[in-house]
Amino acid sequence: MTAVADFSTKLELALKALSMSRGRLAADLGVDKSLVGRWASGAVNPSDHNLSNLTRLIAGKKPGFTMLDWDRDVSGLAAVFGVDAAVARSGTNGASHHQEGLPLPILAQARLTTERRGAAYEGFWRTTRPSILMPGQFFHDYGMIRKGPDGLLGVKVGGAGGLMFEGWLFPAEGQLFGLLFDSLGLTPIFLVLNGVPLPRASTIDGLVMAAALNAARTPSAYPIIFERIGELSGDKAKDDGECDALLARDPRATEETAPKDVRDHLIRDIGPEAAKKGGDLFLLSSAVSTFSRGATLGGQLTG
């Protein structure tokens, strides 16, 4: 596979310069929109076959464009299209784009807390969550939590189905507040997770607030569990490669990967009748029923 440096930025520049949407590009290339979303997010680079088809498509709209143009730096590619290179930086996808522009007072505090506690959450993770569209079914997302050069905890998780979620986790008051975007429509997804006080988190749980992937995009809330499945090596390229391999895993959960206690935690009886029996009236992620666990670095103390 041909490796194109900074391909996601270059693709966004080309789309903006040609006034093309990702959906239009996917249709013209005959590929799934989720694949174009993964190219644009930087999760994967296109195969040689798809890059060749993409180049021919662009050449039809920008005569003279060739495969060699992908080897230009961003400024050089912008010059080919006759646009300002800054146009490539105006996108919103990906955890590296314009978080400084968000009017969030939490960012400064999140950086300070991440500096102190972020290492507890860095690593490779697997989520388990119930399906809103398919009741009784459970799915995993695989990926990575890693502190970025912006001082924030970046998150990238997904599965072989092509849907990926990318964004940030903000530690505050012992909890983690997440803002992620899906790769298809860049729809915001919010997380509130129970943090851990120990130096290394092994499991964290909480709630997801998002629009369901049904025709009505129904606002929904449901529990989720994150389980640590590996450690970062500290080598960025190596860890990126491991993350890409995780993103290719089958997202479907089995009885082995999602045992009964996990399923019972994710599917709970709530509402007036449950409350009469001593249960919860609302969907909560309380400290009493949390799955969140941590350990000391040597593993002597867990809890």
C-alpha cells in the first residue's frame, strides 16, 4: 500500500477545493461512505487501487493532477488547486483539529488534570455497549486512549464495521467527561465515566449520550464499559499501527467477551416499577454499582 504522508489533511483540502462532499466522493468512487470517513479521519490510508481511482476522479475535475501530487506537502498541494493552505485546516473531524477554538473553560483545567492523572488512562481499550437498534445484542469498540501534544487525552475507538469514534476525554472531579464524533456524520457523542483514584485504570464504566443510528436519530442514553486490553509502547508509530489493527477487529460481542455480569450491568430495569422494588427510577451510573477498577503500578493494590 502506498503511504501518503498527512493524507487525511490532503484529502480534506482536495474536497474543499473541488466543493465535494464525502458522500459524493464515496458515490463517485463506488465505495462505502464510512471508508471515506476513515480516510478523512486518518484511521487508514486508501489502498493503491482506491488511491489510483481517487486520483483519476480528481484529474477529471482538475486537469493535470497525478499520483505524484500526493507526495507534495500540504502547501504545495494547495498551490496545485490554487487555494490557501489554511483551507485544509478548517475541518472539524479528528481529535487534532481546532480544539483550541472550542469556547470551553474546561480545557485549561483538563490539561492540568491530565498532566497529573492522564497516564492512568493511557493504553489500548475495548468497550462493551448494548445495541439500541438490535435489542439484546452487544458490541465492542477497540482502540486507544493517549495524551496528545495538545495536552489532552485523545480517544480513537471503532471496529471492522467501519464506524469509528474519535475525540477527547476531560478528567474532572474524579470523573471523565468525553466529547467524541462518529466517522459517518461527525455527530457529537457525550460520555460521563467513573474515574479511578489509583495510578492505573483497568476498567472504567459510565454512560453514553448520543443520537441512535435509526431513521429518527432518537436521543438515547445507555451504559458502557471500557476494559484495558494493552499498554502503549511509547513509540508513536508502533502504537498507531497497533491501534489500526484493533480498529479492524470484529465488533460483535460473544458470551465469552461479554459475560452475564457485564450484560446485566449494561441492561438494567429502571422506571417507576423498578423504583417501587428499590431500584432506580432513572438510568444512573452510581459509585455503588460501578465496574470502574484500578491498580497500583506494581499491582499490589487493586480496587
